Amino acid sequence: MIDPNVERLYSDCRELLNLWRRYHDFFKIAVSGEAITPEKEHEFITIKSRIAMLHDAFMDCLEHDQNIGQSVLSIVTRSITLKHVHRMSTAEIKKIELEWHESYLLLNETLGVLDDKRRQFALVTPSVYYREMYTRKASKALHDFISSWVFKTIVGLGIAMAAIIAFIQFGGADYLFRNPTTRGLVVKFEDIIRLAYRSYPYRELSAVQRMDAMLSQMFQSSAVGDSNKKEYSKDAGIARVAQKMSGDPNNFSNDLKEATESRCEVFTPGFQTAGRDLYCWLFLLPTRQAASSIETRYNAWLVGHPKPDWICFRLNNVIAVGFGGDNEGLMLTWLRNQYLKIRTTKK
């Protein structure tokens, strides 16, 4: 097996070593000052130019003594012409001689290392080589990703989300909600959470709103009933459910008594729709599981009552029940779609 990259580096470094020897020969001619001709000046500059071109390959091979490797380019830069070298001081010449010998030894050592790699690759099968190459690439890609700002941002967001969840789980949000100063902030924050996590429970019924701010032509007006009045009270809504589900094993009217808060809304039919007033009770249950159990029992009741004249649906931990409206159930359907954020289009 032949590694093209190792072969290229070996070839470049071997050529650099030969050029480095030739540079030294010209350097000695310059120091003596004998036979410095325009032709030799031109050849000296050509050698320096080629050395500068091959220098990067040499530096790519070095695993140590990079400062010595860098001196190759430094020596070439300082040796402008043969005549310039001839005018150098004795101290400068000795310094270049010392640096040249150090870099010459390093070049020979590097060639030996590259030659060993060539021999090792000659014993490697293509399958092993490509497996190792892809492993190195995968490791590098993983390292680059871990050190990238994208990964750091993801980790940061993950830590922030974990901190928020822990804060909520250990009652931090409850504490802020009880504080009048931070109560509104908690309500807004939890509204934002519901955009991504729609099953996040409600703390109070005031956060449960319909989709459209204005009523459709089905209704002339709507009002929130006074819960202190018997006809709009929590017990009145539970009594209506008990009446509709009387004698059925799925009757969940008693479960609604566990609600910590209730609200009754009254809708009056609009001028394009004939019918009765529509009453909607919202019950805030302690947990989403309690509300889900009620929803399951209502769906089981529906199996034996395919065309009910009332409706029940769930909003996280809130149960809504509606009674009345028009005979075809359009008002009840509209009410459910409004709270479930289902926008219908007219054909």
C-alpha cells in the first residue's frame, strides 16, 4: 500500500535536502568571495526560491523542533545575494553555519521518519488503510464539532433547559406564582412554554382563552356568569353533566367536584342562527391525568350516544362542557374549535 501524502512529503523533503546542500556550497563560495558571477547569483536565487516553496512540506512533517525548521526560511531570507553574504560579519556567518547544520540534521532525521512510514505503509492492506483513514476523519470531525460554537450553544441551551425544568420541578415556579410581583411573569412564561409543549398544565382559568378575540355571526354577545349565582355555579355545571350521564357507568360528574376553579360562559345566538343560549363550564383539575381520565370516560360514553346534544373536551388539565346552542350542534362545534385552536375555513 502506498500513501500518496507520505510519498509527496518524502519527495519534497528529499529535494529540499539536496537543495539545502547546494545552498551551503554557494554559501561557502560567497564567504570566500571567489568567482561570484551573475550566472551563480541567478542560480543561487533560484535555489532559494525553490527552498522557500518546499519549506511548508518540511514544516508539516515536524513533530518537534519547529523553531529549527523555521530557521531554514530565516537563513534563506537573510541571504539576499552572494555578494550580500560576502559582506556579512564573521559572527553572522558563524550563526548561519550553526543554524544550517542544525536544520540539515533535522532534515535528515525527518527523511528517515518518512522512509519508515513508507515501509510501514508498504505492509498495510488497502482495507486496513482506508478503515484507519475514515476513523481518523470521523474522530477529527467529532473533535471539530465538539469544539465548535454550534455544539457549545446546544450544550448551553440544554443546561439552561435542564435548569428551568429543575426549577419548575422543585417548586420555584410555584413560589414566583404566589408572589404578586412575579405572578404575571410566570403566566407569560408558561404561555410561551405551551407553544412548544402544548400539554403543559394551566395554573388558573384566566389563562384559558378562545382563539378569536371577536365572536362570529353565530353570536350576538357572550358573558362570564357570576359564579356566586346558582345557575352559573360549579355545582350547576356538575348537575347538568350528572343529568346527561345519569345511570351510565362512565358518569364523571363526581370527578368534576375535584376542580379547584370553575368558570361559566354564556353565549347568545346571533341574528343568522336560531337556537338557545349556549352555556360552557370550564373546570380546572389538579392534574392533567385527572382531566385525561374524564376525557376517556366521555369518549366511552359517546359510543352509546353517537349524536349527543352536549359536548365535553379537554385542554391539558382543564375540562370544558357545553350545553345548548342550535339544534344542529354548530355552536357547540364552534366552541370546541375555538378553545382547541382549530381554525375552520368556509367552503
